[in-house]
Amino acid sequence: MSRGSGPRLSGATSTVRDMIETTTSSPTLPAPRASQEGRTRRRPALSPSRAGDFKQCPLLYRFRAVDRLPERRSTAQLRGIVVHAVLERLFALDPPLRRPERAHGLLADVVAELDEEERALLGDPAAAGALVNAYFAMEDPRRLRPEACELFLETELANGVGLRGYVDRLDVSPEGDVRIVDYKTGSAPREVFEARALFQLKFYALVLLRARGVLPRQLRLMYLADGQSLTHSPTVAELERFERTVVALWNAILRAAPTGDFRPNPGRTCSWCPHQAVCPAFGGTPPDYPGWPGTSPDASPDDALETAPP
Ligand code: SF4
């Protein structure tokens, strides 16, 4: 892993809706991912967000993926959604037009599309504008030719585990080298947490490897709050090890699924958990377990697919 602030390959574009998946209300912002349309019926599969939830706390995974309890979006989350939308739209422009002034115009457009409540939650758009400026300090989007923005990736591993997710930006160099880019609107993590930060991108790298047979040359996390980037060049052997980890994770989820035995794992991150009120670790009582999607005798197979965790 390495840190830096300069770009390397040729570019691509980025994502937004992953951040919305776990919340109740979606902003009226950017156009929905085109690839989502027509895909309302999906087999249960693992996304990096939900995999991370289960690793952190199995009960949190249950609340989000099975119960689908509503969550209030925070200002920071909404700001991230807005900035992702701006960058996505920026890369939809012809390269010479991708200038800071144009990006700030796109920011105004995105903010104008928010409803009143969302605008109040966002607060001063200048904070989002500062992140847009930080992006331009890290790379020049006029030099980049992304293969895709908001790219939906999906694959099924040999043992049947489905993996899916959206990549912020997929860069492909003229030589064919692939780079997966993810924007973060926070600051870079301390070194001890770098591996955790790269989990999401390794997940996408594995999906790309299995779906297309392509090993990404580089994974890049761009932290807009402090202008740092974290890069890593995965190997096939590393992704194969990662695959075994993901399979083990999914098997653990399936073991808990029939009875709903998703246990709380209290830790430092509980302070950010939106479900403390129903968590036994905090004196709460979880709602009755609704059952794993598709296990109700009355449910049709289609019901099961439509309620599968993202
Ligand atoms: S409060 Fe902590 S232990 Fe409880 S569900 Fe949330 S993350 Fe898990």
C-alpha cells in the first residue's frame, strides 16, 4: 500500500448510490444508476457495505440487510452523495470542459435538485464546494478517459456466493491497465486502519477478476478532505485469499440466517450505530426476526429475490 496525491493511469468516473442503500430516503439527486433498472429481482448476494457490516457486528448486518430498519442520513453522508454526483456529472462532459468552474456549476445544479429538507440537512454548500476543489488539487480530470462511472459489477463465485456493488470510477490506460478508484469525502485513515479501508476495493477487484478475468493494476482511494490517496496493487494470490475470506463471511451469514442468530459485537463503532435503541448491548430489544428472505412458506421465489440484501 502506498500513499500519495498524484494520479497515474487514465481515468474514469464515479459513484453515488451505495451511500444511499442503507438509508430510508433517497435524495432526488442524480439519475439512478441505469444498470439498476430492470434488476428488481436479484439473488441474495453480498455487497462490500454489508460484508463490512457483518465483519463489524453481525447484528448490525441483520438490522440493515434483513430487517432493513430505517436510518436517518447524516449531513456528512448527504454531502458525500452530492460530491459524488458532481464528479459523476463532471466525467459525463467532454474532457476539455472538466474545469473547476464547471464543476461548481454542477454542484449548484445538484443542490437545486434537493428537496427543502435535504437542503437544510446539507447546510452550506460551500463545504461540498471545498471537497470539489480538493478533488481538482489531486488530479486533472481533463487528462482522464474513464471507461465507466457508477459501474455496476456483479459476479457469482464458484460456490454460488453472489457479489455485487458499484465502482465509483474505472480507469483504463491506453496500455489496458485497469485502476479502480473510489472517492472518500473524509480524511485518510491512520496506517493501522489502511487494510480495512481497502476492503471495499479488494472486493471490487475480486468481482472484476472473476467477472472479466482482469486483475486491476491499481486500487486507489482518494480522500478529498485531506487530499491524500491510498493506493495498492493487488495480486491474483492476494485476491484468491480474499475470496476465501468473503466465502467464509457469507457462510457465517447463512449459518445465522435460519434462526436470526446475528449477535451484537459492541465496540468503538457503536457510537455511530443508528440502532442502539433496539440493540441488546445497550438495553434495547430487537424487533421480531422477519426471517431470511424467501424462507417464509407463503413467500414466492420472486419475493425472496426482491427482498434480498443488497
Ligand atoms: S449498537 Fe453496536 S453492538 Fe449494537 S447493533 Fe449497533 S454496532 Fe452492533
